[in-house]
Amino acid sequence: MQIKQMAAPLGAIIDQIDVRKISAQQLERIQSLFLTHKVLVFPNQQLTPDEQMAFAQHWGDLMPFPYGALPGYPNIVALQNRGKSKDVNQHWHSDMTYSPKPPKLTMLYALEAPALGGETAFSNQVLAYQALSPGLRNLVDQLAAHHLAEDLARLYGQDPKTAPKALHPVARTHDETGEKALYVCAAFTRQFQDWERADSQALLKYLYEHSVRPEFQARHRWRAGDLVMWDNRCLLHYAVHDHGDEPRLLHRLQVQGATPR
């Protein structure tokens, strides 16, 4: 394995390894690197859906997605370029925060990638939490927020009244590292517990903007064969759609996480 840091705020690139053939020692090292760097990139992989699933299962049980799963693979979603106007991931978010037990990690495998553009941006929410003023940290430590999938349900033609929802702490403690991270996103967070929605908006707007400051961010430029995994417990991500009609096809899966605390 050759390991190179991706950027100062987060990420590592692990080269010269075939994830289909890893030893117990290599797996232990990869798991440690994942907790440290929060995003891992494995270039030049050649994976079937079953092989991608097998690698992901080293981190736990796979999590079925409620909308748009790949036929025959309820745990895999095919993310394909259908044009900018139909891209539903052009916003900062953490995956499926509307679930009572959101995924601990997301893993994407690139089958096709544009020559330029189509990057995924990440923002480190541990750094975002640490950069809050002491008074604001004390406040967010006491808050919980409601997360809803109503808008996502509408996009997939489902009844928004039956969309999943959950209540989570605004400052989440990582269940493996003990690090605290901001845990809100404009895509799914609606309001604070015991606050009116109107009262919540000013502070939420500030947290959304603060959470994606440039010094917390890094980007990954996709190439076919890239396998990328990231920690949903402490990162936001954004699918940048600047590649026009160029092909971009990724297979996404997720590993079940614990209840946020």
C-alpha cells in the first residue's frame, strides 16, 4: 500500500492495493486510516457490485436505500448524469440523516467519470465544531434537531407524509473516536427540538454557512475505477455538477450506523 494525504482538512489516497484481496493486517491499517482521515480513495479498482459489497461489509451491515435502488441489488444505487436540472445531490448534506440510524459510511465506485468536473466536495464537521466560539458550542451541545425526507420523497414520486424522519443531536459524538462534530444540513434538517421552525432558521442558516467554510473542505476528482469511502458521522459532501452532459456513473452503497449520540 502507498498512502498519500489528500488535503489538509481531510482525506487520504491509498494506492497499489486491490481491495478484493486484502490481508487482515491491511484491513486493520485501512480501518485506522479511515478514522483518522475520514475519506479514503482507492484508485484503479475493478469491481463488480458483489465485490464492492463484500469490501464494504468489513465495516458492518449494508443499508438498503428507500428510493431508486439498482435492480437486483437493493443496497446499491446507480448515480448517473441525467443533466444538471435533474441532479438531486447539488447541495451540502450527510446521507440519510432522516433515518433514526443513519449510515456510518458511504462508498462510491466510479464506472464512468467525466474528463473534467463532476467532483465531490467534502467538509470536515469536526473542524467546523471546533471552530465555533465557546458560547455557541455550549448552546449547540444542548440542542437536538428534526431531520425529514419530505423533499426527497417528492422527487421520487412518493407520499411526503410517509417520508422517514428522525431526531438527532446538533453536535454528534463519534461512536469510535469520541470526536464531536456538527450534525446539521440544509437538505434534511428542519428545526430544533422544542423550537418553532421560524425561530430555528437564523441559527440553522449560520451553522449551514459555517459548516462549509473553505478551510474545512477538500475535493475529489473522479476517474473510472476510483473507489471512495467517507465517514457520514462527521462529514458533509456536495456533488458538483459542472460537467455538462459528459457521462458520470457511480455505484453507491452505505453501511448501517448507530443511533447518533
